[in-house]
Amino acid sequence: MENTKSQTRPRTVTVAAVLQLLFALAFLIAPVAGLVYGAEVKAAIEAELVRQGLSPSILAENGIQLDEGGYALVLPLATTAIAAILAWLNLAGKRIGRILTLIVQPIFLALDVFILATQVSRVRDFQAILGETADVQAIFDAGGRVYPAWLLAVSNGRLAFTMLASLAVIVLLLLPTARAYFRK
């Protein structure tokens, strides 16, 4: 017997699921960049710390990791996997996918807000750790020069996209057409 749900899936559900898949892919940008360029970024930042007369170990002593390994990969990879699974469930017309999406997608949105807040406060936080004489912007610039020029724009775009995508997915799955589709 053929599944008629896949033939009658409303565009709102399809668009929501595609946005979830793009959201999942977008969360891979930072860890992939970190894995590719992490060692070079760490070396550049440590060299800048030494140039400023600071010990490179000061970051590790304060719990700041400069590499994308271990725990730094867990959150983006878990977010990617969860978003992809939810997208698949929604595309398959599984009611549990919609229910879980309406629970989890707001958490993803809150996660993005948290990421934005930490990015905004990072200069102040680093200044507190390194002391008033440290040129924190020079330290960030040293690490930033290692990455390709386009990566900052892509990273900023990723944050804006994932926040908007989360909102759009929630709204799309709350529309009457999506509700009716998942009631079947």
C-alpha cells in the first residue's frame, strides 16, 4: 500500500524540513573550520600573547580551549544530528517529528541567542582574564587572520540564518496546513 502522506505533504512542511536540514548543515561550519584551522589559530594567538609579554598558558589555566576537539564538537554535532533527524521525521509525516520540533527548535533558538551573547561579551571576558594591559583585539585579530577572509561573513550569516530558520520552522509547523497534515 502506497503512503499517501508523502504525496499530499503541504509546502509548509516541506519548507520547514528543508530549513531544518540547512540549519543542521549550518551548525557544522564552526567545528569544521576549527578542525581545519584550529592548530594554526592556537599558534597565532599564543604567539600574540607572547608578543604582549603574556604566558600562552593563561588561556588553558582559565579553561579556554582554542582547539575544536572533544567537548567543543559535542554541541554542534549533536545539534546537527538532532535537526537532521527532526527534518527527516517531518518529511516522513511523523507526528512525533512535529511535536519534537516544536519543543526542540525553540531550544535551538535559545542556543543561538546564547552563542550571540557569548560572542558579544567575549572581548570583555578575555580582558578580565588577561588584564587591563592586554590588547585583546590584537589577540582576536591574530587568530582571525588564520581563517579565510570569507569565513567571518559566513559565520555571521550562519548565526542570522539559524535564528531566522528556527523561527520560520516553528511558524510553518504551527500553520493550519501543517497541523492538519500531521493529524492524519
